[in-house]
Amino acid sequence: MKVASLKEFEVLRADAKAAQEKIRKKILVCCGTGCLAAGSGKVAAALRAELVRKGLDVDVGLKMNETGCRGLCELGPLVTFEPSGIFYKGVKASDVAEIVEKTIEGDEVIQRLLYRDKASKQRVETYEEIPFYKSQTRWALRNVGLMAPKDITEYIGRGGFAALAKVLSTMTPEEVLAEVETAKLRGRGGGGFDAGRKWRSCVNAKGDERYLVCNGDEGDPGAFMDRTIMEGDPYGVIEGMVIAAYAIGATAGFIYVRQEYPLAVQHLNTAIEKMRDLGLLGKKILGTEFCFDIKIARGGGAFVCGESSALMRSIEGKVGEPRAKYIHGTEKGLYDKPTVLGNVETFINVPLILEKGGAWFASTGTERSKGTKAFSLVGKVQNTGLVEVPMGTSLREIIFDIGGGVPKGRTFKAVQTGGPSGGCLPASHLDTRVDFDTLTEAGSMMGSGGMVVMDDRTCMVDVARYFTKFLVNESCGKCVPCREGLQQMLRLLTEICEGAGTLRHLEQIENLAHVLKMGSLCALGKSAANPVTSTLRYFRDEYLEHIEEKKCSAGVCRALCRYEIDEEKCTGCTLCTSVCPTACITGEKKTPHEIDQEACIRCGSCFDVCGFNAIRIL
Amino acid sequence: MTTTPDSALILVKYPKEEASIIEILHDIQLAHRHIPKDALSAIAAHTDVPLSRVYGVATFYGAFSFEPKGETVVKCCMGTACHVRGAGRNLEDIEARLGIKSGQTTADGKFSLESVNCVGACGIAPVVTVNSKVLPKFKMTDFDKILGEGEK
Amino acid sequence: MKILINGRAVTAFKGETVLTAARRAGVEIPTLCHHEAVEDSGACRMCMVEIREAGWDEDRTKLVTACLFPVEEGLSVQTDSPEVRRTRKEILELLLARSPEAEAVRVLAAKYGVESSPYPDREDAELPNCILCGICTRVCQALVTGAITMSERGPNKIVGPPFGEAADACIGCMACASSCPTNAIPVEDTGTTRTIWGRTFDLVPCAICGAPTGTREQIDWLAKKTGRAAADFEICVACKTKATGEVWHRISW
């Protein structure tokens, strides 16, 4: 049933809102990838069955939603209640009967399912009290984890498409542009380019056809913000795109989704279909003269296709080789037409900006970076998951207050941001107030939002080698510096990690970093040396230790370390024996054990489980 | 140049233009667990693009393979979060236990092993996927879960 | 318009590249992947120059490839600055390691002081002299039948027909081999046959003197493309020149 006019839409909205208001209790079962993997699908199924069994499924005041990612992946499966905010972690299907009886029918809280604060050791009832959530400002993630992703009525009832209706009924494209310019929204995909400026240059470009492209390629390893947004709030992304299309005069749009995200493709396709059915996409949107439609394009599995010109070639059915950007995509982009390409997180912010105003958006953040940023906080951190904070929040706050710090008693060593184009920052930089420019000035970059925490068991030379290896395989191979230079870089780093490094290796690495930065055709190549240069800048001593002492103190580079059991500390608990993959640890129970150095593969499993600090890395 | 009935059904869904190539390849890969050689000629004819360019596209992108995958595809995520949480060790262990290296398929066609780019489930690193099932916080002691999934 | 190249004012026309304007003004800029017959790709990076756009600060410059950068009012170009020379040198060091026997690379490398590469030579390469400039594939795709392409990506990128097998689309015209700057494509001409990219073609003898002209497939393709009779192409260049009194250029061997 197409909504034929803005007036009709208002009626629809009022109805949807009223339906939402009838709900007295919402049960939100997180069905993001992390929780699903931990079994939340079974929890959701059990919960539905139990509600039916008790005849509660017909109660309109009770709504169960299988939602997108709730963020705190470490503790899934997660079940949350609204409006009470009660937050259950580690929920199993076997808990469901009790939950229905106590928390749904009754108003009781099940203690063992509550989050326990590590510092105070106290149980915490609501998610708002959990440090992980307390310090967050969820704008881009405003709907994720709270609604059923494909439910268009719920989206409308929550205020969805209000911004679009406002834009189409009261604003000209120029006014929309001006609002986005006032917001000073910078691209959230990594480039940080001013979105308003990009849209305006597309409007100014010569041409009769314009395209809008949403970059959902999210290739940075360690980043899953865009996945979460596409899966958990597909309507939000599309609403942002429709508004942008109106502003720049585009009639056709694409969402490019990497092939590793089939659920995102599914949710977006459903959202597109439902929006078409309602008249929110296609011809004469909401009864106005504005026409715009969207197609999904699946990525083929190439990191380089996150680069805008390569992405466009991929939509065109070609190999993903970037072009020189001397002529911008806003002038000659997709099919050589003026094109605006933006990241998922950029578009999800657009409805908010149009609803509340650009000035409101710009009142949060720092001088040069407005609004918030979603980060995937992962690696050696207690609370791994998705967090969103205002620009200007310090790394320390994100990693320690929200993230709960480094687990297992280990020490913080570095935080890696910006994916393979970014760098590693050490403890001395923990007070850096995160924004596009501060991170770049420090030698890293914001990137798309991947934030990987590393501890003293991470070898920074190995990290540089890891990223270089990744880039060698992902290079499109067109230009010489990237294709040839990265291979040489990898060889040098590998030799260093295997004990064959010399100071000349470092000299050659610096030359390669130069030609990569100055000579490469695209941003992949130009930033490819960043992991190496940033680790050389802050962790040069580790490189020198590998080269001059042939030693890896982190215990990672196998040729450069040895694991030994300290007889005096070892209690013979046999825990190490049980985890050793090569069975190279011998010893009787309650007597000191010994590692057979010949058979040891330096995996470090024994070191990681020993509760007596009895294993040394030499 | 032969076109299997499945491939013909796939082709007919897509416009006869270059832009359809990658979408067609995805559908064929899903249907056949690989890209049969003669499918490329069919795609070239359908999209009116030289065979060499279709081949260039099929070999550029990591999603497509000419070798058939095993019934159970085990993917070890090598993303950064997984890397720092021990993905490398997991991969070695899985290789040893399946008896194949990453990129290979067991002789009986039952298992393929791949080391893949970040699958975007970093909150539960390290991640191993077995067909569509995601195994969170994978440890070497979880190997039997792989076999279990394979038997399904 | 006028742009500055190495401090000298030079005429340039809207829509052309810095490379075109520079060469017309007699300024030398080295290239490897540039070929007049096809579009530029900017792959080899040898033609990098240091530019300053109108309105930029004194000390702000950028390295760009001259073959693709469009001329604009107020542009200032340095074709041989220290930064340019260093970058070109580093690129040649990498190319020399990839293809140590490629003559064109060696000659250019020597000009930048690189006698041998600081990196180890590539071994076991299928096409040792191929520097992946892409001229051959661009020529074949744009001007002939599109029989060869670049396949794979990154370190595995390679030029050739699909699956490395003899291609139906190949007409044995050798446009690829003759436009290759490093003679990387092996061709075997016996006088009566030609073997290239895994396929052996028969060479059609000149109707007048019997010297080899082109392959049957090449002649038929030219006939179809031009609408002329195949017989028009079964005459060698020498005989054609004698017969018509006009100068005929070889399209290929």
C-alpha cells in the first residue's frame, strides 16, 4: 500500500507511534553476529515458544524483538528489557523459563544473569549503569540493538522517516545541503573529508545524471561498525541516502556491501523492498516529484574496493583497480558521471542532522571533528564490542573506562587504529583526544573505527609484518611502488622476525616507506607503510632488539624466543601440559615441569594459562 | 561452450551488460561451490564482454574460485583482533588436524580450509566459521565442533 | 593557456595532460607504460613530476603522474626536482629487481644511478621481462580482439590469455609483442608459422613475392573491420608500396 502523500504518511506515523506506546515491556534479544554465534538464536526461539506457551504472545503490551548487535559482544547472548533497562548477559536457552516467570511476568531480577562490575565486584541491574554503556553517546547506533531490523512499522513508530518527510515537505535541496555543511559532518569511512563540501562539488559538477553510492565494504580487519549498522538499522542507512540523493539530485543509488556480510545484504534488500512497497523509494516518493531508487552491489572480496574509485569500477563489473584522483569522483565517478560516495556511518548520521539541525550536531565533538564516532573496540581489552563516543573522548577513557582495560593482568602496550592504513600508538598517547586530526598528527589515523588494543604479549614488529602481509595480498597490483614495494617490505620484515635482520634492513624499509608514500597511485599504497613507520617511531627498541639481540621479548617471533619453566615457581599443577599442542611439557603432578625445547613451537599457550608466573620468555 | 541449466537460469535474471558480471559470478559460485570454466564463456556471451575480461574479473576477486570447494568450508579469520588473540596458532592446529594447508581441500572433498580476511565479528575473536556457522572465541580444544558441523 | 615547466612558460591546451604539453615543448619526461595508441593508466609512475597549483603556498607541492594530470591555469611543474629524482630512482630499483634483464629498465635505471638493484632479483618468473605496464592488454582490448588481459591481483598479477591457454580470440597479430617496451612477450616466427601465447598460426605469403604478411586470422579480421577484401591484405608492405606508389605503414609485423 503506497503512501501517496506526506499527509498520508503523517497518519501512518501517528498509528505506528501509537502502537509503540501501547507496549509496556519490551524484551530485546540481541541477534547480532557475536551473540548469534554464542547461541542467542536458540535463546530467542526458546523465548518465543515460552511466551506462546504462556499465552503471552497475544499481549500487545509485551513485545519481543530480535535485534541487531547490542555492542557488548564479549558477554553475549544479551537480553535487555525496556523501559526498565534490565540487562542480562550470558543468557542460555535453559534460563528462558525463569526469565519469563520472574522478569517478564513479574518484575524480579535474576542476580546470576546480571553484569558484575570488575572493580566493585557488585552486580549491576541496568545497562545504563554499566561503564561500557554509561559513557557512550549512541547516535549512529541509535536504533541498533533496540528494534527488529526489518520492521518498517517499528522504525516509523520510533520516529523513522520523520527527517525524510520534513525534508521533502519543507526543504529545498539547497537547504538540505546547507544543513549538512553547517553540521561539518566528516566522512566516517576513513578519509574524513567534509561531506557537505563533497556533496556541493557534486552539485556543481556538469552533468545530467548523478549517482549516490554507499560504501559498505568495511575491509579494515578489526572493524565491524558498518556491518552492525547495516544489519541492525538498514532503514536508517537508506533514509540517510534518500535525503542525500534529494540534496544532490541523484536518481539512482547503490549500496556496495562486502560479500562477507550476507546478513547485511539480506536486511538491506528487505528494507528496500518494504520501502518501495510503501512509496518511500522509487517513483514519486511520498507523493512528491522526487524519484530515487537503490540497488545492492555485492563486493567480490577485495580490500582495495573500499577505495572509492575501485569501488565504482567494481559496481561497473570491472576489476577493482583505482584511478588517479586528479579528476574527482564528484565530477567523474560511477560510469563517469558526477557521484557522491559516502560511508555507511556517514549516511546514518544524515537523518539525525536534518531532524535536529546541523548546529545541534556541530555542538558535540571537537573544533575540527563534529559529532560522534563508532569504534569497534577489540583485541586485548576486557569488554570487546561496539562503542560510540563523542569526538574528543580520550583513548584512555575508551579503552579503560568503557573497555575495562587490559584483561588477565597484562599491561597495555599499544592501540592500533585506522586498519592497515593506520598506526599504533603507545601508552604515552593514551590521553590523545580522539578526532581525525589528532590521530593523524600522532602518526596513526582515525580510519573507519577499528580500535585494536595490544598488550605486552604483542610483538610490534610482528604487527607491522601482519599488516604488510595483508596489504601485499590486497594490492590491486597496478602500480609499481605498491605491488613491488610491499613485497620487498614484507621480505625485510619477515627476515627481521626470523632473526636475519640487520640495520641495513631498517634503511631499506625507510626507502620503501618513502616510495610507497610518494609514488603510489591510490590511498592504499600511499598509506601502506603507516603500520611500519608508526611502529618504528614508537617501538624502535623492539626492532633493534630483534636485529641486534635476536630476541623477541613479547614471545611471539618463534626464532627469537624461548619458553622456560622456572623450577622454583612451578607447582606442578599440570595446567600447561593440558593446553600444550605438541605435548612437549613433561613432569609429574606436583613436581616442577620441563619444556622440551626441540618440540616446543613457541605458541605461548602454557605461558598464558600458568597461574604461578612460573614460565619465562627468554 | 556449454551452459548448465543452473547457470542459464542465473544468467537470465541479469541485464545483458558488463555491470552484471560480478553478481552473476556470485550466484554461480553459490550454486556450484566454484566457477565452472565454461560458465565464463556463457557470461562473456550474455554480457557482451570479451572472455579475457570476464576471466580477469573472476581471478581478481577473492570470492571466486575455479577449484570446487569441499562440502564443509572451514574459514579461519585472520583479522587484526583475531590475530592478536591467537588466530595464527588456531590455523596451524586446524591445518595439522585436517591434514591440509589453508587454501586446500581434503582428498575426499569433505573439508576445505581457508584463511580469510576479517569477517567482522571482532567482538568474539578469534573466529572460525564452518559453512555458515560462526564459532566464537575459538580455542584449539574446539576443533571437534568443526567436525561436528561437518557431519551435519 | 600558459603553464610553467621548470620555470619556463609553455603553451598548453585545455583538456590535455602535462606530459603532452611538456613533450611538445621539448621537455623530457621518462615513461614506460605510456603509449600513444591507447589511454594512459598511470601504472609505472616513472613520469612523476612535482607540481604546484595556482593559489598554493610557496612550499606546498605534490607529486603527480604527468601522463594523467590535466593542465590548468597557473600550474607550475618541476620535472626533475630532487624529490622526483629520488622517487623515480626508487621505482627503478624495484623494477630492476623484478626484471633485471629488461633492457629498457636497465637503460633508464642507469640514468638515475642504479646499476643494480639493492633488492634480490625475482626468480622463476613466467615472463621475466614483463613489468606489467599493461600496454599490451590495453592495445589488444582497445584496438584488436581483447584476447589477453591482466589476471589475478597484487603479487600474482600476470598478463596473458584466459587460463594461460591458447585463446580463440587471438589472431596472432603481434600488436602486443611489438608495442611491449621490454620485449617481454615471446614470439616464434619461422617464416611460415608464428607461435604466440601458446598458439601456432600459419602465415599467409604475399601474393606477389611470397614473403610472410600476416596470419590468416589477422587478415580476415582486418578485412571484416575495414570492409575491404581479404586479398587487399595478402600483399606485403614492400610490394604494396611498389604497386601503389604510396607509403604504407606496418600495423604490425
